Amino acid sequence: MTTLGPNGVDCTVPANVTATSACLIDGVLGTAPFTKGAFTYAITSSVATAPVPDYLITATSLGTAMAKKDYCSNTDAVVRFQAENATPGAVIASATACNALNAIQ
């Protein structure tokens, strides 16, 4: 997620936008521990370098007082969720686990 954010550069300078500082997300979300609002975010893939053939993105609730669901999506681009009863939420660990969840309607 760090490379999707500013990664320490000024995003208002076009020359600073690179593959390692893409400026696609803000500096709060693009900085570890990747927490914003009521969620911790993560992106994983089976490869570490481009091209990336697959991905899993998750938003795990920080606690049931703040959010009642965890979310995920993968290469099929369907956003799915699980109801959350624990604090913090249970991380959705794989694309297979994500695919087993209900899609947002």
C-alpha cells in the first residue's frame, strides 16, 4: 500500500509520481499500519513485482463499536463482506475465503 500512496514525496509535483510513489491514495492510508477510519487495509498478491496477475484487498474492522463488517475483493472485482462480532475483526486470509462470502447487494 505504501507504493500506492505518496511514499514520502510531494504529490503536487508531477515528476515525483513514480511506480514507487504513485500518489493514488492519501498519505494516511498509504502509511503503515494502513489504518483509516474504522478499518485496517491490506493488499496482497501471489507475486511481488509487476505484472500482478492477482490480488486480494481487505478492509478489516478495528472493532464492532466502529464497524460491523469486514470487506474484501479480488481479481473478480466483486466486493464481499462478513459480519463481524470480534474486536478487532477477523482478517480474510485468502481469495478462496473471500469468494466464499456474500457479495454486497
